[in-house]
Amino acid sequence: MSKIGHSRRRGPGERPGEFRAAARDTSSVGLSLLPLGIGFGVLVVHTGLTWWWATVISAVVYAGSLEFLLLGLVASATPLGQIAVTALLVNFRHVFYALSFPLHRVRPLARIYATYALTDEAYALAGGEAAREWSGTRVLWTQALCQAYWVAGATLGALTGSLLPGTPPGLDFALTALFAVLAVDAWRARRDLPTPVLAVLSTAAAAVLAPGQMLLVALPLFTASLLTRYALRRRRQPATPAPAQVSHAVPALER
């Protein structure tokens, strides 16, 4: 009886269990989001903004790399239209995330927040093979905890940064370090060599073709290479025999 009780799927009301599972799932990501958020908070106050802007930006914008770019855009008084275009180009990759992220498991009303909180970290956790059995509640808790780590780190960093006389060196590399860790985790989960090779080649081509806009050029190149690879793999797959052909082949093998 105890095994049956432990193996059954939790109901919607059993949120404490789902929360503990999500907390365990996000513990490693939280170790990177907290210091990254602290770095962002320090940069906020040293850009000239009041400390509480770190909390507002991290809670409302909540877009990781865009938030770092937003600081420079705001400091240089960039027009709102240009900021909107930059946000669209930087976050356009999220359109592809939604194709394989388990939004269908989330209730319709909660799906609004799940779409809003679809970040790289949440996708890395809930979009993989290990998360296929996760419930919608667990997916939501995972996203909420990731945002809580980020907002808490940004607030703490802003409060701490207001006491520092200058900006510590290396904070602008914190986001790059996080993506490097996520890439290593993705490689360990699914050792697919062509994918990182295509990413490196796309980045190298973008660096040659458009050094000033490398990210904006590399992302479409990488997407196009993945779509091409998928089409080639589909073409190489052997056709599945029809049921009638299989049924005729069985007696022949028996004879």
C-alpha cells in the first residue's frame, strides 16, 4: 500500500509536494541566478538609478539579457521605439521555446504567467526529457522560484551596491557565465554533438559577417541550420511499412 501511495500522481491540491519538488529542481539554477541577480542589482545602482529600480525591472521586465541591455539603453536616453525593437530581437528566441515547452499542462488562466515567465532557465529545466512527467503545478512552481531567485538577487545586489564606492570588475560577464553553465548542463543531459558544433559555426560566421551585430545574426543562422538538419534527418529516415505489408511478411517468415 505504501508503494502505491508513493507512486500515484499527486492531485491538484497537493501543492506542498509539488513545491518541494520544484525547489529541489531549481536549487542548482538558484545558485547561479542569485549571484547573477546580485551583479545586475549592483549595475543598476551604479548606472545612476535608485536601488528599488532593480526590484521593479527584475520583477516586471524579467528578461535576463535584455535587462542588462536595458540599463545601457536607459542610461543613454534611447528612444522607446528603439528599445522595443531591441527587446523583440533579443527575445525572439522565446517563440521557439514555446514550441516544446509544456504550456499545455498548465491551466488556462495560469498559462498567462507561464508564458510570461518562460525564460532560458525555466526552459532548460522544464523543457527536457526528465520533465516529461511533470504536472502543470510543478512547472509553474519551477518558473515562480526561478523568478524569485532573480528578484531576490537583484534587490540584494542593489542594496549592497549602494554601499560600494565603485563597480566591481567582471560583473558584465556574469550573464555569459550563466549561459555557459546551461550549455554544459544541456550537453550532459543529451550528448548531441552536431548541435553545439552548429552553434559555434553560426557564431563564427556572424562574427565575420556582422561583428557589431553578432548575436542578432548568429541566432537566425543557428535556427536555420537546426531546421535544415531536422529536414535532412526526416528525409533519411526509412519509410514505415504499411500494416498490410507487415501482416503478409509474418507468415512468410514462419514458413
